[in-house]
Amino acid sequence: MIQITCEICMDLIPLVQDGVAAGDSVSAVEQHIQSCPQCRAMWEGQIPHSADSGRILEKVRHRTRVFMGIVLMFGIFFGLSLTAGSGLFLNSLIMPVIGSIGYCLFRWKSLYLTPCLLFATHLGTNVLKMFRGTEHLDLASLLLWSALYAVFAAIGTVIAGLLHIVFRKINY
């Protein structure tokens, strides 16, 4: 005879009812139900199982947003590091992806938040380059490249937003 607690029994009841639990788990739950009226009521469906799916879903969303924010910042730094090199024109591919990631994070606010983030990061890295004494951009070049990257990011934001609208309306 296997003695289990009510918490373990409540965790095993959905598995036993679906027929996916092991034989020992089934017998342990059946023995526990005979002696515990609260677990028996849950077994019979009178008390719904209290799964806190809202909290779990919110935690997953939070982790996804944090990950996407990290990817966004990594993409911005990677794209800005290509500005002075021969891979400069890869930014025409990288910045729209950054805009679409920004859309996933901020929705339509990304049209102004992502360019502001791009400009602030570009300005910050340029100031750090000035203090370190390495090659940096003058103000006109900085504004020009930031505006160009902002346009590419806005294009990515619009594309991601339109795709979101189109696929949201389709019922599969």
C-alpha cells in the first residue's frame, strides 16, 4: 500500500483520468481516493483542479519579452558595429529584422521607440569611441546613419505589423 499526500494525488488525478499514468500511480490514487473526501470530490469532478495557468502564461510571456529585448539590443549593437566596416550594407537586412522584433515587443509604438533606441545606442557608442580615442563619426554622419537605420527599422516594423494583421484575421 502506497501512501501519498493530497497534493500528489491532485497532481496525479488528471493523468489517471486520461489513462497515461503508470499502474502504481493508478493504484495509489485509487487507494487515496477511498480515504480522502476532498480528493474523491475532485476525482468526481465536483471540485475543479486549480491550475494557475494565468500565472504560468504570464511568466512565459515575461521570459519571452526579456529574451526578445536581449536579441533586439544584440542586433542593434551588431548592426552598429558594421557601420565602420565592409559589412555596412548588411544593415539593410539587419535593421528591418530589428524593427520586426521591436514590433513584437512594443507593437505599433515600435515605429518611434525603435528609432529612438537606435539613435540613443548609436550616440552612446559614438561618445564611447570619442573617449577611447578610436575612430568615431561626426555629428552629421551620425544623424545620417541613424536616420537611415531608423527608416529600415520602420520598414521592418510596418512589415511585421501588416503580417500580424493579415494572419490574425485568418481562421484556420
